[in-house]
Amino acid sequence: MSELLRIEDFSFSYRHRNTTISILKKLDILIFPGEVVGLVGESGSGKSTLAKAILRIPDFKYEVSYKGSIYLNGNDLMQLNDTQLDRIRGNEISIIFQDPLSYLNPMFTIHRQIKEVLKHHEIANGIVADEMIRRCLLNVSFNYPDRIMRSYPFELSGGMRQRIMICMAMITRPKLLIADEVTSSLDALIEKEILDNINRLCSDYGTSVLLISHNLPTILKYANRIAIIYFGHIVEIVHVNNAQKGARHPYTKALFSCALAKVKDGVFPFIEGSIPKPHDVIVGCPFHLRNCPRAIDACRTTLPEMESYDEGSFRCHNPYPVEG
Amino acid sequence: MTDNIVKIRGLNKTFIRKTLITRHVEYIYAARNVNLDIPRDSFYGLVGETGSGKTTLGKLILRLIEPDSGSIIFDGIDVTRLSQREIRRIRPMFQVIFQNPQSALNPKQRVKQLIGNPIRFQKKLDSKSVEKEVFRLLDEVQLSAEMAEYFPHQLSGGQIQRVEIARALGLKPKLLVADEPVTSLDASIRGHILNLLLQLKKNREFTVLFIGHDLHIMEKMCDILSVMYKGEIVESGSVKQIFNAPTHKYTKKLVSMRYISD
Ligand SMILES: Nc1ncnc2c1ncn2[C@@H]1O[C@H](COP(=O)(O)OP(=O)(O)OP(=O)(O)O)[C@@H](O)[C@H]1O
Ligand SMILES: Nc1ncnc2c1ncn2[C@@H]1O[C@H](COP(=O)(O)OP(=O)(O)OP(=O)(O)O)[C@@H](O)[C@H]1O
Ligand code: SF4
Ligand SMILES: [Mg+2]
Ligand SMILES: [Mg+2]
């Protein structure tokens, strides 16, 4: 099966006071039609930047540079100009941002904002559009869509706004949905309802999803494959069935054990030290600075290359062995 | 008799919306006859459906919005009777970590001002000491000292959330309303921040109203738990009690999900 999205040797950096600061470093990711790919990693590692960079949504105030390619059905998005890309944004690829309030217009009712999306992509108008909006709001668990349609963003709670963003992204039936922390402020009941809905969209229309979340149990439940990012590098891509036991990269193991381990003596588990700063230039593998338990001499001098095996791929000089 | 730092009686808040065209009036009961006692030095958890009124209740306690009726006694003072000026005077004693820090933080200020200005203003410290304090706070939430120069739009979601936590902790409040404080953090940093809050509780007078939805975290963090549903507190009790024998239909469903995901 050929992939929907192919991210190839992709880098993103910006220039600040005559220095180049790399945020994303030589990423390779494939997303197949109808597949959910989870993206996890430490806060500040570059997940939201990747989400926005795919559609070249520039909100860096500096001069930015993109390298490499992002193919959507074989067409390189990096070769498109802004007008051409605008036809893809919100239509073929939808993105739900991490901070809904900054992307909703405070002056417009919810009804008007969603209708603008339908109008912009020439999908529907008039009462046909109204009915689509009502149905879509029901799909993201609003029992009284009419009250919501009349509301302004500030009149809604945090979780309600997140669901509005999901509705706006799904209503165009995109080929790829990028969901950045969309259910992080929702309780387990509503989270399940929404993700089940997104899942249905995947199977009904073959939509693929890039699911960014800090909630590992959720990722394990909904993703087919998981990409783990650390300091702007993809360090491992692993099939979900193999993720908990068969992860090879030490950072993956460490992150998973923080998320899934039990609290001991009233202390929550965490990884010692912190992720490097964006402008730090690091020689070797960046994880050796976090007291990687498997570090060897090579880790201090050379950055490991991405290596593939049956179940996935990883970037590490001394990975955990395959189980069993 | 237990010593309660916050005592709420008969608190009500209704949002009224008038739609211009149909002249239709809607009432949203965000707080309905809420009674709540928060024991001093406890971690008090608040859970509930989205839109059930948790953030509204947090803001009411801090008088960030005005109640329609009811009383809120904070440390023996009825804050509903204070003027805004008197409120400002006691503000450093209670702080809030906002749920949507992206919009709560002034976008034109650098991180060092966002965290430092309230300290400078309230504690009347010289710039050197303020700066030192800012660096200490940044370190405490695992942000590097360089981030002091950043503006909010240059930070990731979780970095902003940590700036917000540092800002709120900077004034050493007696009462902290933490509204979904760790939702944008990865498991490792989340663990670190939760440990930090538990540490503060050990070291000094520190009460937290912890608004959250992750039951695993609530179980570990909170001494008491209240459940909100459509503006009402529908049940309260020790975490154990609520998890083992939930009574309200919403709580029952929520608790059953907890075992599925285990
Ligand atoms: N507009 C910007 N200008 C300069 N630096 C930025 C900007 N936006 C993000 N960064 C930096 O890029 C890095 C990656 O940020 P990004 O938002 O992609 O992280 P993230 O993985 O989404 O983190 P989180 O889990 O906290 O949301 C961070 O260190 C951040 O400080
Ligand atoms: N300024 C406002 N004007 C009108 N209605 C409001 C306003 N603020 C909140 N509401 C409404 O009050 C109700 C309670 O909102 P609140 O933000 O307290 O919920 P919450 O429990 O914090 O939800 P979440 O878990 O999603 O953050 C919601 O129905 C919301 O739409
Ligand atoms: S390359 Fe070395 S330091 Fe990096 S994760 Fe692998 S073993 Fe650890
Ligand atoms: Mg992010
Ligand atoms: Mg809220």
C-alpha cells in the first residue's frame, strides 16, 4: 500500500541574532491511509512545530528555513506556493491546535466560524451548511448544538472549546487530521466518545490521523504506530503492539515507565535532568546528557543513524535487545 | 473541630445570555447552591464533566468573577464583602494556575517580567533579588535560565504551562487554585511538577484546590474529592470512599472507566 504522507529528511530551523536554531532535525515519517500515528515526546521537543510545519503555518517571528520534503499522495508540499497550499490547509489536511483560544475569532459566534470554513472551501452554504454544523457538533458530544452555535468562544469552558476545534477540523472530511493535544482537558468519558468518533471517521473515509498527546494510555489505545521524538529527532518508531515491551530506545523506555509506572512512596517517577535548550549544539546522542543507562563511548561523539528492524526503527548505538 | 481555610455557603452564579434576534433568554447555572469546606493544608480535588462549573468555582473563590449570592470565607474573612481594593491587598495569599495560560499571560511581556513583576510589586524586592528568585523558580519547573528572555509565543504548550506555574508559586500563596495544571506536560515533567507541589505541602502552609480530570493523578494527589455536575457539587468524600462507592451516576461512569484503562 502506498503512503498518504511521506516526510523525508525534513528539517526546520530559524535564525535568531545570527545563529541558526534547529528545532526539527532530519525527520522521516510515513503515514498510511486510514492509519493513526501517535507522536509523543518531552515538552519542548518539537511536536507542535512539526504539526504546523507540515502546512507551513508560520508563526515564528524570525526568518525560518525548511529542508527536505513532505509528500502528500506523491506531491511535495514544500514545492507549493502559499495560494496552492491554502487549498490544502483545512481541507485535505486539517489541524487542531493545542491552544484553541488563540485560533478562534473572539468576535464571531461558533456558528459563524464553522460556516466560514465550509464557505472558504466551497463545501456548503445556507441551511445545508447549518445542518452539517449541527450534525458535526452532535458528533463531538454536544447534546444541545443550537445553544453552542449561538455562543462566543469566551462563553465556553476549556473542554468545550477544544471540541469546537475538533468539529471545525473534521467537518471538511480531510485526508489527514493532525490533532495536537485535543483531548488533554477532557475527562475519560468524553475523550473516549471523541476519539471513537475520530476513529470512525478513519474507517469510514480512510482519514489518517497524526495524534499528538502526552496521554500514553490514549496513544496506546488509538494509534497503530507510535513515533517518539526527543530534542527534535525522531528516536524511535514502533508498532503499538510492540510498544510497551519491545521498545528499543532508552528514552522510549524511560518515558513509558514514567507514564505507566506506579507511584512509589508518594513520589511520581521522572527522568533526571532536563531536555537541552533549542540553541544548544550537542555532539553525540542528546540523550547521553540525561544519564542514559545504556550509554557507551560512541554516544558522546557521534549521533546514531536511524536503523530499521522488523517491528520498527530506532536511533541508538546501544539499544535494548529484542525481547524473547 | 477542623480548621478550614475556605468555607463556602450557598454560592450561586448564573450566566445569562440574550440572543438579539429571537429575544430568547438562556440561563447557564454554573454554580448552584455550592457548599464547600477546604481544610487547611489539604489537597482538595475537584472533578466533573466539561462545562460543569469547575473553573467558574475556582474563579469565584478568588473573586475573579462576582457571585450572585452566597458567602466565601477565606481565613475568617468574607471575601464577598471586600472591595476590589481590599481584595488586591490579600491577593498574594491566593493564586491561581489558569487552565488556558496561553491567553492568561500578557503576550507583550518576557518570561522574566511575567514571573518577576508580581514578586517585585508584592514583596517590594530590589531587581537583583527578583532576578535571582525568577531563576530559582524557572529551575524549579525545569525551564532553562535562557527562557527568561522569551515571549509566550516562543514557548511550547508545556513550557507556557510551566511559566504559569512558576508565576503562581512565586508569591508563595497559602491557597493555590490549580486548574488542570499538568495537562500539557509529558509524563516525566508532570511527575516532577506534582512532586514539587507535594514537597511544598510538606514544607510550609499550603492548601491546593486541584481541578483535574485524570483520576490516577487525583487519587495520588488529593486528600478529599468533590464531584461537580451541572453547577452542583453532587458528592464529596475521601478519595477512597468516592472511588470505592460512588453514588452519583456521573461518578459511577467515570470511576468505571478508570478500571478499563488500567
Ligand atoms: N515562535 C517561536 N519562536 C522561537 N522558538 C519557538 C517558537 N515556537 C516554539 N519554539 C521553540 O521550539 C521548541 C519546540 O516547541 P514545540 O511547541 O514544537 O514543542 P512541543 O513538543 O509541542 O512541546 P509541548 O509538549 O510542550 O507542547 C521549544 O523549545 C520552543 O521554545
Ligand atoms: N463568561 C461566561 N459567559 C457565559 N457563560 C459562561 C462564561 N464562562 C463560563 N460559562 C459557562 O458556564 C459553564 C461552566 O463553565 P466552566 O468553565 O466553569 O466549566 P469547567 O467545569 O471548568 O469545564 P472544563 O472542564 O471544560 O474546563 C459552561 O456551560 C460555560 O459555557
Ligand atoms: S545512543 Fe547512547 S546515549 Fe543515546 S540513547 Fe542510545 S545508548 Fe543512550
Ligand atoms: Mg506542543
Ligand atoms: Mg475549566
